[in-house]
Amino acid sequence: MKKVIYSFLAFLLIVTSGCKKDFFDINENPNSPTEESMTPDLILPIVLHQAAKKMATSYDYAAHWTGYWARSGSFGPSNPLENYDLTTSYESNEWVNGSTAVYDPTVSWYNILKDADVMEKRAAATGQTFYVGIAKVIKSIGFMYLVDQYNNVPYSDAFVLGSIQPKYDKGQDIYNDLLAQLDEAVKLFASADVLANTNIQTADIMFEGDALMWRKLANSQRLKLLIHQSEVFGATAPTAELAKITADGSGFLMAGETAAVNPGYNGAEYQLNPFYNAYKKNFSGSTADDFNRANNYVLDKLRSSNDIRYQYYFSPAASPLAGNTYWGYDFGFVDQDPNQPKAGNSSDVAGPGLAKSPSQDQWVFTSVESLFLQAEAKQRGWLSGDPKAAYQDAVRESFTWLGVPNAVATANAYMAQNTPLTNYDHPSNTDKVRFIVMQKYLSLVGINNFEAWVDYRRLGVPTDLPLSESPSRNNRSIPVRLLYPQEEYNYNAPNVAAEGEISAQTSKVFWDK
């Protein structure tokens, strides 16, 4: 890995006042930052914004592989997306920046994490422990994404001064340390004098310095790291880690408690909500995305089970053909019909439940996902409580979060259907964990595409997920990981070589059992 340097994005976007309305002011000179100006309150907003943006807009590939999205009829085959023949350049912006542009969606995790690391060090040096705790939470999220895509990655050496060829740490060891860092974070949140952290209420564009909400997010992230390792633990619950969460006493993100950021998103250029700008419309009002469209797999699952949420994940076709208001495509389809519906005749992936306005908050960790994680943990016996009731609460929250009218009643009617897909008590549902995770899959369409890929690798859910129809797939299956980027082979050759030969089809992440 080339040594990651501080990105200075904060100084391009934030003026020293730290006010939300000034977040997008770009009058500061990005070429003359000083050590003194790298204060936690200036770094935090851009770290939160960039992390949220990356989580919301960088995982199209996962949406395609897991049956959420597909290529529209306005485009020809897209490889390696559709034939799974990954290269060292594919999705390399997860690791290294794809561009120096300020608002480029390809800002890498390592650059975001470097900013968070600088913030942590600056905050620790000045006794601003609340900022230290926030940095630990953000780093736990970013490094989780890196491990979940690459397995072993630079961690302990990643930001060591002078380490131009950082060693790789094992994915399991990284997860273990992330859990330890989150344990420390919740203790910092519980003990910190919040107001002793300069400008925290304006710099914290997520919770405005609310320690309880940060503790809930940290605990939800801890549970997520444990759930990802479900097949590693097997029948042995991670009781020690669960006991730490229980001892904290603040619980998890619950209904109505989505962790989301908003530095002052609005309809001006460069200032739109990231998801809205990427998939709905740009600042001029033009369509932002003609490529991604509804995948027939999930669209049919939803419609066939009387699940109205498809009308909130996807939009009606702008120009329907033959009355097909909602139209999708098969993943990797071969277009042999000259009259194949095009982008304008099909459903975009930014439906009214996801893309409400250019000024909306950008979610980071939704209440919906948190409730499903809790439901699975209860079903596994990791947490106390009724798993059926937890599952039902998660589904109700999904309908509510999307803005479905009469959400609770509509969700209840959906779950009351006597089908294996919808009814917890259906006799066919002997594997309740996979039943809950399938409902989680149906509740995160476009919201957390990456988590769907994690769950597919972890549990094989959905069990009937179709493979790409690409004629050049050549029996390859859905990738189990990404390949290390070519930059690693160029600049960190000894350490990446020590990882051995890597296959996107067989070299699994440590928790993929």
C-alpha cells in the first residue's frame, strides 16, 4: 500500500466556524493547511460525510450480485460485474482513491480512515475524549468493510509514520481489535465531558454530541461484528463480548433511531444528499443514473408476496410500455430484442422511500438493520427476548422507515400471510435464523447492498439467488471477495505476495465458513 496521506478534504469543505450552513464553503486554500488547523472539530464533519457517502453509493456491485439491481436495457454487457471475472483494478477505489476530485465518489476507505486516525490522535493530544470515541467507531466501520472485502489487510501498520510497506494483519485479529476499540469507545462516551470537546455539537453532524446515541451506535456496530462471525462461533455464543454490550446498559439503535448525517445537504451543486445525487437527480434536475435498474429477482419476490415495499425501493417507469409501470431486468441478461425496454421504460433504484429529497439525511446505520441484527441474535439465543416479536418489530420498522402509509397495519397484514416467505410460524420455516435473514434481505434493498452480500456469503441467503446470465461467466460463481488492488503489487509487493495466490471465487474472508 502506498503510504496514505491526510486528504485535506476537510479544509476544502469546512470553514473554521464549523457551522452546518458553511460546510460546503470552498473558499479556504487547500494547499496551506497548518498543524494547528487540523483540529478534531474541522476533521469530524468530512469524515462522517465521506463515510456515509461511501456506504450509500459505492456498493452497486453488491446490489447486482445479490439480486437487488441489474443493468438497464440502455446498456450492453458490463464485465467483470456480470461475468465475475475480477481483476486487480476492479473496485480498487475501496482501497486507493480513484480520483483527486473533492466530490469523487471513489474516495477510498484508507483515506477516510487516515482522516479519522488524525482526528483521534489530535483529540487524544488535547484531551478531547469524545472525539477519540467517535474516531474509534468510524474506524471500526471502515476497517470492517475492508476486511469483509479483502480478508487480511494492513491495520496495525496502516498509519504508522514512515511505514511505506505496511504488513498485513489477519482479518480475525482485526475484528478482535475492532471489538476492543468499540468497548473503549463506549466507555469514553460514558465518561466524557461532552462540552469540553470543542464545537462538538456543530461538528458532530450525526448526533450533535449526544453521548447516549453514540453508545447505541457503538453497541449496534459491536453486534454487527459478532453477527458477521456467526458461523465462526457456531453453537458457542460470544458471551464475553455480549456481556460487555449488556454491561454498557445503553442498548442498541431502536425504532426511529437511524444513525444518519446531514452537514446541510441541499439542491445546489456538490451539496446534494449523496444517495439522491448518485441515483436520482443531479443539481440541474437531470436523471443521475440510467444504468442501475430493478432486478427481476427481488422485484418478483416482493410483488408475489403482496409486499408493497417494491414501490418504495423502486420508481415507476418514466415511460411505461404496455402498462408495465414497474419493470426490471435479469442480471447479466443478453439483449437479443431490439425492442427491449430501455432506461426510461424501467424502474430506477431510487424509489420514493429512499430518495425523498436532495436535502435528506444520509443514513449510515439504519434502525431497520439494527432491529434485524437484534432479532437474529435473539433467535440464536445470544440476547434475551422473544425472537418472533423482534422479527416483527424489524419488519414494521422497515415499512415505517420507507414511509409506507399505515405502515404498522400494512406490515402486520404482510406478515399474517400464510406463506414460508412471510410467516414466522409457517411449518416450512424450520431454520428461523435464515428466515429472519431473508426478511432482512427484503428490508435492505438499496439501503445496505453490502450487507446483503455479507449475509449471502455467511449463510447462503437467499437460497434461490440466480447467477448472472452472462454468456462469458464460464461457470464462475458470485465472488466471495475482491482482489487486492494492483497498487499493492506495485508498492507493497513483499507483503501482498505473502498472502499467496488470491482467487475471487475461492479465497474466502475468515468468517465465510
